[in-house]
Amino acid sequence: MSNLVILPIIIPLIAGIIAVFLNKKVVITRGLTKIFIIANLAIVSYMTWIVFNSGSIILETGSWVAPYGIILVADPLSIVLVLTTNIVAAACAFYAPYSLSLKKEQHYFYAFYFFLISGVSGAFLTGDLFNLFVFFEVLLMASYALIVLGGDKVQLRESIKYVLINLFSSILFVTVVAFLYGVVGTVNMAQIAERVQEVEQKGVLTAIGILLFFVFGTKAALFPLYYWMPKSYIVPNPVISALFGALLTKVGIYSILRVFTLIFIHEINLTHEMFIWIAGLSMVFGIIGALSTNNIKLIVAYNVIPAIGFIIMGIGIFNQDAISGSVYYLIHDMIIKSALFLIVGVIAYVAGTSDLRKMSGLMHHYPLLGWLLFVSAFVLAGIPPFSGFIGKLLLLKGALTDEKIAIVIIALLTSLLILYSIMKIFIRGFWGEKNTTMELGKRSMKGFIGPIVFLLTFSVVLGIGAEYIYPSIDTISAYLLDPEQYIDSVLKE
């Protein structure tokens, strides 16, 4: 049973290697991609059922007992995020053949797509801080290749910024891990959590925790470390933007959630209070960016930042409602952001431009696309009964319990402005007279709508089915607030 944990990592890795050798045989590669990702989704779904019914699945690789060997941990939080990752990946696999040119498909898109999924899944499942760094590098190397796929000048320009900032944060990451090892003598997260309770150098540990937050905050695009992200995420093909927007920043935010609920919980008044301020600033500056542009892709990219702010807000408040809200919102945002990137990709394709000032009247030719965008705006903004509402309701409940009134006001105002930023695309782009300068009605949407509807269905179910889903999320938050459960399951004490 424990060997199941390696499958979400090894299956995409094997699929990626196969795709390398079949890169010129695009039809075969497309078919194998769909088979592999559906099989992986089925396996992860089965694992999720096991974890919530029988407890965490722990794999001690090479039969080296924890904490001496490399440990993989499928616990309630990690397995839900791996499941969500594969839902997004499945949609992108079916969208990609219609979005990418044949040349881009032949230049190893499917190989790097699978390597990215493998790296993201590994980052979620690892129980070792150094291996978290390793899996970060795996997914980043895949993302470096994907961001330049096509070789346009703008891609190369943005990729330099993207690579440099991630290179710097990776160097800092491995350095901080070395410092932490010097203090506690281990990189196994369960054993670190156990030993930090005994270490008397609380000031040193707090400094290490803040440095780790800086590393993860850079990768999660938190204020003020988000400047590299928006344009980097819109220069590749929309299917790649969807993968980036749904997964890359979320690995950073997952790392903060894991580390600051398991290890660095001895100075909550300092670290978690700082999180609340950073969350508020991320919301404010993210939505200012979204409102300041007429590029529909940039509007969605900037909306990634306030979403990260909402999740960090819950971690900062650090009570059960708030942590439940963070987890719920994290799952919701992974799905809806990927759907929105795919939608604006189609809009830019049919309109022939990403500039909102140059499009209007799209509803005359593409009504279904318009209504999908309309629903997505409501889901993203947290309008009842959609999934964004459930996550925000829990976050606001947690904030009010702790009397964090200022962040509640910022969150509510940001939610209204998020709705406006997406509805601006709907109102300006879809309503109004037909724009005679665009070749409307001549471009097929074949293959685009299915994956978008697939993702939006999950978003709607997360909201309407909250009565059935929330108990599982509540289980995750209770688990995160009791680090001893994780420590005992890994170290088998």
C-alpha cells in the first residue's frame, strides 16, 4: 500500500521520458498523454479515498526508516493538492492540441508538461525539507523550458527575469536549509518539528523561519516579491499560463502552509502577525495591477496575487476556521485560475488581440464563451453559492473570531474589485456593437470549451457541494493545527 505514494511522481516522470523519444510523432504523443494523465488522476483519486478513510500513507524509500531515509507522505493536505494538480493537468492535456502549434508540440511540450507535474506532485508529497528543494528545482527546470517554448523575443526577455529571481531564491533556499540542519541536525520535517520544541535558540529559529518565508514568498509571488510574476505568466501559450497560474505559485504557498503549521509555531505573535500584513498588501497591490491594465491576460495574472493574499491571511490568523478557509481557497483557486487562463486564451485567439480596447461585441458570435467567463468571474470573486464564497466565508469568520477587522475590510473590498476586474472583460469585450475590425465568427472553438467546462464544473461542485466537501477540509485544518499527528505518523512513535 505504501508504494502507492511514489506513483503520482513516477508515472508523469516515465510519461515525460517516453514523450522525449516520441516528440516527432505528435498524434501518438497526444494519445499517450491523455492515457497517462487519466490513469494518474484515477490512481490519485483512489489514494485520496484511502487517506481520508484509513489515514496517511507513508513511504520510506529504500527501506530506510524515518528520519534517516527519504520519506514521502500522502497526508490529507498533500493528497488533496496532488488530486487538484491532476484535475488541472487533465484539462490542460485535452486543451493543448488545439492551443499549441505543431512546432511547439514537437519541441518537447508534452515531455516538460509531465516533468512539471512530477515536480509539483513531489513537492507536495515529500516529507523532507531538502527534497522539497530538489522537487522545486525539477518543476522550475521544466517551467524554464515551457516559458521559452516558441522562442519569441518577449518570452526570452521575461524568461531572463523569471530564471534570475528563481535562481536567487533557490540559492537562498538551500543555504537556509543548511542553517536549519546546523541547528537541529536533520532535514526530515517531522523530526525538525520534534526538535525545534527542544532547541533553546528560539531567536535563531525565528530568523531561519523568516528567511524560509522569504524564499517561499518569492516563489508564491507575495508582496513585495511578486514583480517578476505577471508578465512571465502571460508570455507563453495559454495552456502553459494555465499550468503556471494554477500550480507554480501554489507550491510556494503550500510550503508556507506546511512549514508554518508544523515547524515554526513557537513565535506566532511575530511571524503570523507579519503574514496578515503581507496578505493585506498582496490583496491591495495585486488588485491595483489587475485594474491598471487593458491586457486581458495580465488582468488574470495579476489576480493570482490577491488570491495568494487570501490564503496567507488564513495562515496568519491561525485558527481552525481560518486554516480551513485557506485550504478551501487554495483548492478553489488552483482550479478557477487555470480555467480563467484558458478562457482568456480563447478570447485572445478569437478576437485576434489581448487588448480589451480593441475588442467588443464578441457575444454576437461566441455567446457560450461569454457566459463561461461570466460564471468564472462570480466563482473567482466569491459570489454565493460558488467555491470562492465558501473559502472567503471561512476566512472572514476566522478573522472576526480574532477581531482582525482591518484585514476583513481589505478582503471584502478586494473581492468586489476582483469581480469588477473580470466583469470588465465581459462588459467591454462581449457587450456592445460588433467590432468590424476583427474577423469575428471565422475561428472555431473546437476542443477549447470541453476542458474549460470540466474545470468550471469542479469549481461549481466545490461551492454547491460544500456541505459534503467541508467535513474533509475541516479534517485537514484540524490535522494541520495538531502537528503531533504528522510527527507520529512519520516517525511511528
